[in-house]
Amino acid sequence: MAERVHVTVRTLAPDLAPKLYYGMPGYARGGKVLCFFRSDQMDKERYSTFGVSNLAALDTPDGLWPTSYALQDPSEEAWEHLGEVVRRATA
């Protein structure tokens, strides 16, 4: 799953540089992590997580937006949604 996240982020946001973020894959702009992946196996959790930092451009007018997404055997539709999150976050 981490490999698919990596390909998605690098394809849709080639300006982000891979960077370790608390020992997990992160993607930075100007040295600051904008989005990251946390493995369920490493964290011994039920699902992996794709998250964004406060630098992500996901703010909405109503003041409520997600900062992380659970990933557990994502469908192709879920991968497309993740791609949209990456596009919006890096705009």
C-alpha cells in the first residue's frame, strides 16, 4: 500500500520531495512535510492512514475538513479519491 501511495503522490505532486516523517514516508515542499503515510503494520493498528499537515490546502469555508484518511484494502474508487485529496492538498 505504501508503494501505491508513493506512486500516487509522486505522479500527482512531482514537486513534493520524499522525506521520512516519524520513520514513515512523508512528502515535503521546501523541507516541510505536507502529506504522509502511516502503516498499519508499523503502528500495529487496524488500518493504515494517509494524512496531511497544516500546510495542506484543504481548508473549506465551513471550517471543517479532514486531516487524515483510513486505508484498508482501498478500491480503485478510493485510490481516485486519494488522488483528489493529493491534488487539492498541494494546490
